[in-house]
Amino acid sequence: MMEISSNLTSIFSTFHLTGIPGLEEVHVWISIPFFCLYVIALLGNSMILLVIIREQSLHEPMYYFLSMLSATDLGLTISTMSTTLGVLWFDATEISLDGCVIQMFFLHGFTFMESGVLVAMAFDRFVAICDPLRYTTILTNSRIIQLGVIMVIRMIVLMLPLLFFFKKLNFCDLNGLSHSYCYHPDVIKLSCSETKVNSICGLAALILSTGVDTPCIVLSYILIIRSVLSIASSKEQYKAFSTCASHIGAVAIFYIPMISLSLVHRYGQLAPKIVHTMMANIYLMLPPVLNPIIYSLKTVQLRKVIGKLFLAK
């Protein structure tokens, strides 16, 4: 019996990715909007990064954090683009176990990093509004670099146990994934081994990342609102709140799809497969596509620099 099990786990060392269930015949047409969204995400975030690097007037803490956000969005886009377009264009549905591990590392790693960047941006807005006189002394270049290093270290510390225990799993005859990429909760459901430790590790990683970050963001905005409401002038209140609009939008388009996908995976077993697939694609494509647009439209200084560069060309 052990020999049969060993043979099964050695045969099924690949996973089958899923495109859009029920619409396989029109995958080529569906790939057009997907490709356009990926191009928008790549060009938009690359443009934000290049503009901030080149323009001396944007070398401020707020824009350094924005460049970190764009970098993580680029990482998220690149980590799933190849497999998603491969499934839609070439019906390349197979991915090896090692390929799946690598994709999960970058996919979930960049997700944890983006959550951390959003916390740093909330702290930036809190200092800028509640303690503006000490803004440059609190958020120095060295401190911003330290925050970036902490985000990377946290990502590695959270991901290594997750992938270590994942590599110990055995996979038998069930190897069909619900998405066009490897998503940890989706993959471990296919294991014929005990996955309790993996589920605990996944839950712990979620609690130590978004579970910690979300209350920090909420607390920052409670303090911001209290500080802004103490301002007598309604015009100044509006100006203070408007500086947070872009960040609030970024937080919403990151956390709402992520929480929705987690709930669908945990409680939506009876939901149609297309619901899982569409939620998964929205979760990963929405932030990289919309963040550059939101910040370009809402941030006056960034919009002026981008406009100046285009007019010069």
C-alpha cells in the first residue's frame, strides 16, 4: 500500500492550472482584456517608478513609499502574468511542483510586502497631518530604508515556514487548481497528506501580516480624523482629508478583494468555479492596474510632473 502511494505521489508532480471554467473555447478572446490590463499595470507602475527616480522634487517620504507600492505591484503583476496568459493563449495548463513553490513565494511575498507598504503610507499621512513640523525629522531617508528592509525581512520570515511545510506534502491523483496561478489555500486542498500544520502556518502568516497591518491602518486614520476635526476651517479640513484620498483608495482595492477571495475559499465550496476564478483575478489585477491611475489623478504634484514629461516629449 505504501509503495502504491509512493508511486502516485511521484507520478503527479505537476498541477493543472485553470483558465475561465466553461469558456475554454473563447480563451483567446478573453485574453485580450487580460493582456490590456497587464500592459496598463506594467506601464503605469513603471512610469511612477521612473518619474519618482528622475524628478528631484519628488524625492520626499510620500513618494518613496509610493515607489515601494509601485515596485510591489510590478512584482505581483509579473509573478502571475506568465501563467495566466500562458493558459489563455497556449493552453499551457501544467506547472511543476517547484514552479508552483517559486510562484507562491513571489505571489504571497509581494502581497505581504504590499500590506506593509500600505501601513507605512498610513503612518506617513499620520505624521504629515498630525505632526507636520517634525515630518522630515521623523521620516528621514535612513528610517525609510529601515522600514523597507523590515518589510522584506518580515516577508521572508513569513514565507519560509509556509513553503517548508508545503514541500513536505504528498500530492496524489487530484491536481487540478481553481486558478491560473498557484494560490496556497487552493494548492494544499489537493494534498493527500495531513494539512493541519500548513493551514495553521497560512493562518499565522495572514494574522502576522494583514491581521496586524489592518488595525494599524485603522488606528492611523482614527488619529488623523480626530486631528483634522480639531481644525476650525472647513477648507483646511477638506485639504487635509484630500491628501489621504489616494491612500484610502489603495487600501480599499487591496484589502476588499483579498478578504473576499479568502472568504470564498473558506466558505464558498458550493459556489461555481467561475466565481473562484474571477475573484482570484480581481484580487491580483485590480491593485496594480488602479493604483497608478488613482495616484496620478489624485496627487497634484505627481500629475504635474507626468504632464510636464509628456509635454516635453
